[in-house]
Amino acid sequence: MTQVTAMFVMFILYGVLPVAGLYLGYRGVKKMTAPKMLEYKEMPQLGYIPEKSLPVEVKTALDQINEKGEKLRVIYGDTNNDGKIDDKDTVNETYIIIQNLMDRHVPLAVTDYRRLHDLDVGDGARADTTKIKHSNVTGKEALLDVLRTINTQFDDLLNASYHQDGQKLLATNRYLQKRFNNPATTTDMQKLDSNVSSANANTDIEIKAIENPTGATGKNVSAENIKL
């Protein structure tokens, strides 16, 4: 081994390796001690918020909205039933409303609550105990009202989709029973189309409930200012 090679090996062993070890150890400790952040697949805008900064009730409501929103995006976004939402699907008003709620209204409401929480120089109890002026709710209760309103509207949309698809199955079954008991006629086809159209019309009435989110909670204070 030449003198140059020996010096290079010494530099690696006593210079580079110790520095690399210190750096990796620092990164590991920092990662282990860092606060756990929220993780919502359908609401990535909330990923910067530490879990400990939100009350348990709020996190539970967000979990429900995230789960229901994921299902609704597929139901109303994947219009051609190919298993994915892309440019081939037809965008409808209901899907846009769901997108706005998940991408804008929920993150904005959480941000507003955290701003109220941070106004307190102590432990942030003001947002949980102090009533908002001209109202009978605290900052925490106002946020929960917004999330409950959205949760209720998502439940209505899921129920509407269930009954719509159920009516289609019933109409299909009635048609097939007549088809195999009697020769197919134009009248049978017209009845099938009529049944399906009627089911869709009834469902549209239920879906329009989302356009007035305050209707689900009645005296909801903070939710009444949501504009879709």
C-alpha cells in the first residue's frame, strides 16, 4: 500500500465515516422525536398538522369525512366504471361539491380553529372554553358543527346512491322476469327505461340536499356561512 493510499483510507475511516455517523444519528433522533402528523389520503392539505394539536372529537370527525369522501369520489367521479377517475369520466355538480368540501372547506375550517387555538398564550384552552361573541358555542364546538354538517351531507349522498343503485337492480330484475316468462317486446323495454328514470329522478331530489349544508344541523352557527 502506497503512502497516498494509506492517507486516503485514514481519511475515510477517521474523517468521512464519523461525520456520516453523526449526521445519520442526528436525523434518526430528530425523526423519532418529531410530532406525529395527521394523515388523510383524501385530504392531504391537513398533512402538516400535528395530531396532538387537535381534540380527539375533531380527529374522529375528520376520519369519518375522509372515509366517506373516498367512497363518494369513486361513486360520483368514476362515471364510466373503469376503476379510476380520469379525463374519460364526466364531471358532474355533485362530484365538484364533494371536491370543494374535501379540498377547501374542511382544511379551511381546521385552519381557522387552530388560529383561534394559537391566540391563547397559555395551553390553548380558550378555543375550547370561551364562547364566541354573539353565539353560544366555543371555537371547538363551532368546528365540530361544521364537520358534523359535512358528515351528515355525506351520509345523505351515500344513502341516495344506495337507493338509486337498488332501484336499478329492482328494475332489472322485473325486466328479466318478464323477459324469460314472455317474449321480449318494445313495451318491456319502455317500462325498464321508465323505472330507471323514475329512480334517478327521486335520487336527484335527495342529492340536492348537499346544496344547503346548514339544513342538516338546524341551529349550526359556524356551518351556515359555508358557500359552495
